Amino acid sequence: MKLSLNVSTLALVATLISTPALAQQSASKVVAASNIDWGYLNPLRGDKSPGAADLWGNRTTNTATGMLVRFKKGFESPPHIHNITYRGIVIEGQMHNDDPTAEKMWMPAGSFWTQPAGENHTTAANSKTNLIYLEIDSGPYLVKPTKEQFDNGERPLNLHADNMVWLNSSDLNNINAQGVQTTYLWGNTADMNGSMIKLPAGFKGEIKTDASEFRAVVIAGAVEYNSSEQDKAQNLSAGSYVESTGNFTHSLENNSDKPATIYIRTNSKYQVN
């Protein structure tokens, strides 16, 4: 007796035979600060524009993006708005971001701010070199005139580095390594969130994650980085970037005499051991 199989049945059989269990495939990417390809935040303005480099995503399209932006000393933008909300972390220098009539509050390295979509503001830089990490949850990243300002219901936040609250342990993440501190910035552990960890001088350990999205940017200091996908350890200074998906272990050493600070964006808890 012949067995008759139609096209749909054959397709189902092939799927059952060839499709593995729905396990998250692990992969990673590392970009050292020394290898970043720089362009301009507004190419039409050339060198009058702040420099910019996407670490992940694409700021010109409708997608989440994380980028570095650098400003020359004395830079001050005219009042303007953005079409989307962004978050900023100062990596180097002193930055001001506020209402056009506000007095300057210079935020040093390690400071954090949020800029709601539609709100009128100016941005200024005060040091010889000024560098920030800027992140958006959707794009494109556009600058628009103040006449188009609107209230999206959000309110801005300027958090000076001196006012940052660091915890030795937290429900946000599992910190098992001595001397490691963490601070919560935005979101929640049930969804996408942002936090920073501070690795003490002499730290040698791992960050373990099983997230579908894990992104890390070195904000201060430097670390020696290694993983199962690296041929050898890499030195990652401020502005360097690491990402991973799936079950992954990032090995880190802080061989300097100063703490190293790392910003982490992820949609799952991580462990520091």
C-alpha cells in the first residue's frame, strides 16, 4: 500500500526533522574605541557639526540606536527640539542640556540625562574634549526648529554624577563580586532597561547574560575584555562597545588603579561574578 503525502504534510515533516529546539543562539560583537569610524551628526554642516558614530543600530532609520557624539569646546546649539526622546551619558568633558533660559549646569563624566521628544532645549560643551553616549529607542534622530515643539507628557532629567546613587547589591541584577556597584537608570527588569556597573581596581570576573539583547558601553576607565569568541584579550577604553545575544559570558579585568564604569542596556537580568 502506498502512503500518500501532500505538499503541506511534507513541509511539516521536513520542519519537524530539520528544526532544532528553539534555543537562543549565542553571538557577540566587540568594537574598541580606537577602531570607531567617525562621521558627523549633521553631515550638511560638516566640521561645524558634532562628530557622531553609531555603535549599534542606524540613527537615520526607524530603529533603536546607540551612538557616540563628540563636541568641541565652546559648542552651544541654538534652541531646538527632537522628534524622538533620547538618553545621554557623559563619557568625557562637561555637558549642559536644558531649557534655553536655564543657567548652565555642567555635567561631568558619569552624568546622565534624558531629553523628551518635542521639548525646546539647548546643548552645550565646556571642556577641551567632550564625548557622550546617546541612545534612542526609535528613529530616525532628527533636529527640528522650536516652532514645532510639543509636549509628549515626559519630563527631562539631569542627573549629575555626584548625585548618582550606587548600590553594592541590587534586585535589578545579581552582583556576586566583591566591590562591584550598580545603579539603575531607566526601565525595569521585566523589559528593556538601562543600568551602570562600577568595577573596582583589580577586578577580575565575568558578566553572565542570557538576554536576546545585551549591549554594554565603557563609560569610564578601561578593561581587558575576553570571551569564547575572541582570539585574545582586547583593551577596551571609554567609548568601546560590546554586545551579545543568548547565553553568553563576558570576561573582564580592570588592571588600572581606578574604577571602570560600564553602561548596560538589556532586556534581562545579568550576573556579575
